[in-house]
Amino acid sequence: MNKRPSSNNAPDNKARSRRRRRPTGPGGQPKAEPEVVKKSASVLKKYSVTFYENHNLAREDTAKLQELKSECDQLNIVVKAEGTMDDPELTQFGRIYAGEAWHLIHKRRQDDGWYNEMHE
């Protein structure tokens, strides 16, 4: 025979059926499937937005930010100038979005009435 030598010494398993073993628990009983945790009812939130040209103008307007924060669940502070989105002076009032792209996104949301509705 012109059969190639096999580097694999395992027997030929082509004829054997492949059955998947199910894990068993104590007493040989199949393990119980994990319980599926259902998602709780969604909570709707009110979002508000305010726009600033730069971080300094936003920091100077703390009275307005405090008032807006009390009227909603989340205040989005959008700064058109590039800069940090982790400024502790501003994050105490809401989430900061800095840069031209974020400004455009939130401006479009405002124009579309997104901020007038409740969201998850």
C-alpha cells in the first residue's frame, strides 16, 4: 500500500458517532440550566442640554448650570472648543461633551426635538 505514515497515532474516528455529553450534577441528573434574569422595567429620564463656546464660559455660568441640573435627570454640557471632558468643576453639574463634533451632534438632537422627550 502507498499509504502515508501518520504522525497522528489517534485511531480513525470517522465511523464513530459524535454525541455531546451533557454535564451532570449529583446523582447523575442533568445540571439545571442557569436562571435567566429578566431586565427590569426601563426607567425614562429627562435630558437637558446647554451650549458654550469654551470651558471658561461654562465655568463662569455655575448658577445657570445648577438651575438646569435641578430640572432634569442628566444635564449635557456641550463645549464647542476642544478640551477635557473630565473637568471636575463642570462634571458636578452633568456630562461634558467637548469639540466640534459633539457640538454638532447635540445641536442636531436639539433641533430634532430629542431633548423634549423622555429616554432610557
